[in-house]
Amino acid sequence: MFLLRQARSTAGRQRSAGQAMVEYLIVTSLIAAAMFIPNALTDNMSVADYLARAVRAYFRGYSFLMSVT
């Protein structure tokens, strides 16, 4: 009787773990897709492009500072 109860609880956990994976994939893909849609807040650039330009500008300033010192 104990083994049957344990097998049922294990099967329930496996199904919920599969559901969590599906939810994670859906949310992650929606966030990733939203990063490539142009936005009025970022001067009609996508968030990914805006972030890439910000990182590039930061490292341009950083490399200039390193060359001066």
C-alpha cells in the first residue's frame, strides 16, 4: 500500500515539473520577443539594440580611460 501511494505522489510531481517547464518556456519566449519590438521610449529602437548601444558606449569610455591612465 505504501509503495502505491509513493508512486502516485511521484507521478504527480513529474507532471507539475513538466507544467513548470512549459510555463517557463512561454514566459521566456514572450520576454525575448518583446526585446526585439521597437519602442517609443527608446526612440523607436528595440530594447536589445538600445542595450547593445549602451554597453558599446560604456566600453568605449572605459577603453579611453584605460588608455589615458
